[in-house]
Amino acid sequence: MTRRILLLPGDGIGPEVVRQAQRVLESVGEQHALDLVFEEANLGGVAIDREGAAYPAATQALAAEADAILLGAVGGPKWDALPAGERPERGLLAIRSDLDLFCNFRPAILFPELAAASSLRAELVSGLDILIVRELTGGIYFGQPRGISTGQDGVREGVNTDRYNETEILRIGRLAFEAAQKRGGRLCSVDKANVLEVTMLWREVMESLSADFPDVALSHMYVDNAAMQLVREPKQFDVIVTGNLFGDILSDIAAMLTGSIGMLPSASLNASSAGLYEPVHGSAPDIAGQNVANPLATILSAAMLLRYSLHAGDAADQIERAVASVLAQGMRTSDTAVSQSLDSTLGTSEMGDAVLAAL
Ligand code: NAD
């Protein structure tokens, strides 16, 4: 069965890192007889330049047909002067909401060789392997009413609304339980149920779901405590599930524990498991076009694509093992080279070559 993968290289270092991930996908695709077909379209600044919109109709049509999408990054100084509604980043929000990508998986895995690059002591993070499941299309970022208004007394007031209905909580909860089933069997739901009604309902729904997943141990934690525990003893967590705002903040904390932003993949999924996969980093205009960007976050995003959208777990494992082996051999791009001289670091395409060789 042919699987269609849409590549959206985007701006800055996006095309450089996506190219390396494509090479890796081609290689494992062949080895595992996955019959992958690649298409490419414009998103972000490059789409504005070529087609006059950050998320053009042609891209939208291809995205709707794809089995999975691999994105580089969008944005850059060239488009910073555009009005907010016309900027490249709007293309990203548009595709997420167009495809109803409500579930964001952000793993924070520390490769042992990179322990020295973490902001925490090595013994606290060695072996770290957390998955944060963040609700991505609801909660306070989308709730109505919202806005800034001026009262009769002339005093301005800002309002946002945190709301989740049961259906929204159930669908993200179910994916988080299923993810925990495939990993260590522990799910921690993070809320603020001592204060916020919206998260009292969140907790209730998570509890009700747990009857369907007897093999997963569900626990609950208030978000303030979760933030503290992530920097105190991060290895206590397996899978964390939480709403949009808390997930945004906690996933950035967890990301920092792993050392470099150039290592972190992510997946955004909808109900039919079609997904958008992208590195957590941006378009890094400061290093674009120099063949120095770390492609591993995008290569690891390609592994997530295989696992979650194409259900090719063996191929995904193979990529992750290849990345681990490359790091174990001491190969580094400049962002992760803590103790190496810059002369001995690899460029973007050379790191791609090394992963291909390790495959
Ligand atoms: P950034 O992630 O692009 O860069 C932050 C720093 O990390 C830079 O010094 C950069 O050189 C470095 N870096 C990032 N990725 C790297 C990699 N793979 N290898 C080595 N070093 C890497 O964030 P920023 O500078 O705040 O944003 C730059 C542009 O990217 C902006 O236009 C922003 O809007 C956009 N952005 C896009 C996304 C996305 O497409 N998902 C996410 C964040 C930022």
C-alpha cells in the first residue's frame, strides 16, 4: 500500500534538515518495504513569496490527501514586518487547525552522550524518557469570550476563557492512555483541580477513562507541583497528559532537560492518526544556508511519523537506534558539541550521512 508523505520544508534551515530526514525515510522505507511516496509543497515565508499566502490552497489540498506530513520550520526576518495575520507563522496555525491536530506528542529523551549538555546534573537526567501529551486545539488559547475591552469607567480589561468539554478531554485522554500502554504503563494527568472547574472536569473524565485501561496506572498532579517535580526528579514521569496552556509550559521545561533544541522532535495528531511531524526548533535564520544545523530533531520526527501515522514501529526504532549509535560514536553537530573543537563537528548533510550509515 502506497503511503503519501507530504514534505513542507518551509524557511531558514527547514529545507536543509527536511532533506536529511527524507534521505533517512527513503532508506528505511526501502529496507522495510513501506512503499513511501514523497510530495512537496510550500508553507510559511516561502509560500508567501511563491504563492502569495502562508498556507496556499495547493498545500491545503495535498495536506488533506497525505498520510503524514513532515515539516521543517517557518518564519524569518524577511517576513517580520508583515501584519500579524499575514506572517509565515499563521500558515502553521492554519494547517494545525485545518487538520484538527488536537494531540501534540512531545517526547523529552536524553541520549546518554548528551547528558553534559543538560541544564540539570547528569545523575538527575541520565536515562530520561518522558512523553508529554498536550491538548493543542482547545483550552484557554481558543476559548470564547476573549479580548480586551474598556469599561464605562475607562479601565481596560483583558479576558480569556479556559474551557474544555467532555468530548475534547476524552479524545486527548484516550490517546494519552494508549501512548502509556505502549510505553511504561504510567500516566500522570496534570491539572489545577483544586482551583479551576475546567480542570475538575478534566480530572473526572481522566478517571472515568482509566476503567478502559486497567494496564495503565493513572495519577494526578497539580501543575505547580508538576513544574517543580520536572526539575527536581524528572525521571519519575513516564507519560504526562495536560491541557493546552499547561502543556505549552511544561513541555518547554522538559525540553530544556535534554540539552539541545536541535534534538527534539514532535508530533501533532488528529483522530484519524494522520499527523504533522516537526522539530521543536524554529527556522534558525542565524545559521540558515550554512550546512551547520542539527538535522537530528527532524530525523527523530520522521521516526515518530513512522510510528504514529504509518504504524511502522520497527522502522521507527531503527532510526532511533541509528541516532543513538551516531551519538555514541562521538559524532556531533556544533550545537551539541560541548567539549569538541568546532573543527571536529559534522555539518548537516554529514550528520545525515552518518545516520544513513548507521541504518
Ligand atoms: P529558533 O529555534 O529558530 O532558534 C533559536 C536558537 O537555536 C538559534 O540560535 C538557532 O541557531 C538555534 N537552533 C535552532 N535549531 C537548531 C538546529 N537544528 N541546529 C542547531 N541550532 C539550532 O528560534 P527563534 O530564533 O526564536 O526563531 C527563528 C524563527 O523561527 C522565527 O521567525 C520564529 O517565528 C520561527 N519559529 C518557527 C517555529 C516553527 O516553525 N515551528 C518554531 C519556533 C520559531
